[in-house]
Amino acid sequence: MESDADNLRQAVRDELNDDVGLYTRLASEAEARGENTLAEHFRAIKAQEERHHATFEQAVEKAFKAN
Ligand SMILES: [Fe+2]
């Protein structure tokens, strides 16, 4: 069984890999179809997900600094 700290760190990695990766791919696909406005929206969401990831990562590391 993983510790709470390990589980939270995995959740942080999943957010980066899943959410940021998803919106990066969606933006590329939209751009390839010539849907530039949609691609811009996906890039804006991607930037928000990157901020979520950084904030979450900092919070987890602070909370489990002793581990
Ligand atoms: Fe998020």
C-alpha cells in the first residue's frame, strides 16, 4: 500500500501527464484542422492546467516535507 504522500505525488504527476498532455494534443489537432480559435482555447486551458499542477505540487511537497 502506498503512503498518502506517495498517492498525492502520483496524483500530481497524473495531472501533468493526463491534463496537460490532453490539452496539448487537442490544441495540436485543432490547429491541424485549421480551427485556430479552438486551438487557442485549448492552449489557454493547458496553461491553466500547468498552473494547477505547479500549485498542487508545491502544496504536496510542503505538506509532506518531513517525508
Ligand atoms: Fe487541473
